[in-house]
Amino acid sequence: MAGTHSIQQTQPGKAAGILSGPLASVVTDNGTLGLIMELSGKLQTTLDLESLMELFAQVMQSQFDYDTLRYQTADQELTLKFGKRAGRNKLNYDLSVLDTDLGAISLSRGRKFREPEIQQIENLLAALLYPLRNALLYRDAIKSAFIDSLTGVKNRTAFDSNFSREIEYNHRKESDLSLIVLDIDLFKRVNDNYGHIIGDDVLKQVAQNIEETIRSSDALYRYGGEEFAIILNGTDMSGATLLAERIRKNVASMKLTSLDKDDQVTLSLGVATLNPQEDSSNLFERADAALYEAKDSGRNRVVSAA
């Protein structure tokens, strides 16, 4: 079945199963209403988006024979798929609540969907709307809590949350992990001479430059002030040192028009690679010590920890 249809709830508290839009349907039997109420109860047990959609897919699978259920968030940052290979017949729906875009969902299978099935599917989609909205709001709140509002990169809270977990994972897998800790040289002089507005702009441009240099699998964090950290999964000391040197060169070659030629920024960077049985505190201390050695050695350089 071709085409994309809208499933939207236009009034808070409107009866479950009553939809507005081109394919609006109304619950007319107690069995369907009971199923919707049961589904609503299940969906209200979690605010985790992946868990919510998995619950919804399970209920849908118990009621309808489909090959694949696919959900994508409105920002297209997340796509979830449940089931096997997609069939050639599809139902596509855009989801919204009170003009808030909740993303899109599609179901597919080999044979066509019958009209009674379509009506039942739309009734169940109506039960998904508000739990889905709540899960998306929760996801946005969690995401905001881990993002530095100035630079847009992950913040210290995110680093503290992720660093130990990444180390434990790499110990289990016996894979490489490296850490780069870096600092903008003489950044206090930028703030003192040009003011904090210019200083903030420098921080943003440096963070953007670093993000464009590292791989998508690497994670950049603003650790505090003008200090940043980068977690490098699957990277040994040689690879981490090469990347650190590339970052140093790229930042040193930036032309910041808000600063005088003699005040262009540089970085000092410390690099350390995870040793067997090493914990997060010790790894960070070694990378941080290498950073301070780089600063004490004249700045604008990379030092690798022993």
C-alpha cells in the first residue's frame, strides 16, 4: 500500500483510538477498546524509547502478521527496526501530537494489508502517541544533560558517565582504548585581552575544529574551562599520538579573525593508552600528567605517557 498517512492526536485527553486525519477511525467494539487500554498500560511502564518501541512491536506482532516494523525519529538521529526483511507491501504513517512531530512508523509484509487490519493498526497507533511523546521528551532531557551548552560537544557529566564504562568494556574485549587530554594554551590571555564573548567564540571554533578532525567513533568532551578530553576506542598509542598531532596542527593553522596574528591559539595535548587492569582514574592521571609535561616543555606539542 503506497503513500504516507498522518496519525495525530489533536486534543489532550481525547478518547483512545479516535484519530483525526485522512485515515481517521473510531473504536466501535469493546474488544478493540480493551486491547488499546492494555497496550496503553504497557507503554506507560517505560520512558526509554527503544524499550517503548520494542513493547509496541511485540503487541503489534501478536495482533498482525507483518515482516518489519520500522520507526524513525523526526530528527532522523535514531532508526529502530523490528522483524525480518521488509516485504513489498507497506503502511507508512507520520505521527504527531498537538503539532509536535513524533517521527514516522512503517509496517511491511509480503501480502497486502486488509482494510479491517488497517483500521486496527491505526487504533493501536493512537495508543502509542502520548507514551511516544513522553519518551521523546525524556530522551531530549537526558541528551541535554550531557551536552555542553556553549560548544555543543559532550560535557564533563557525560565523560564521567561514559569513561569508566568504556574502560570496563575494553578490558572485557581486550581491545585498545586511548585517551587524549588537551588544553588551549594561554587561554586566560584571550579572555583578559579580548573579553569573554570572544573567548567563548574561540572555544566553540576550537571544539568544532577538533570534531571535524576526529573519527565519528571517537568522543569529544569539554572537561572544564578550556580543557577537553577525547576517548578513542580501538586505538593504540601510535594511532592516538598521530591523531593528537593532527589535531594540534589543525588548530594551530586556524585563522581566527577575532584575534590578532600574534594571539592565534595553540594546543598542548597528553596521550595515554589503557594498560591491562588499569582503572579510569589512573589512565586519566597519566594522560593529564602528559598534558602538563607538554605545557612545561613549551606548549603547542603532544606528549605521550610512558
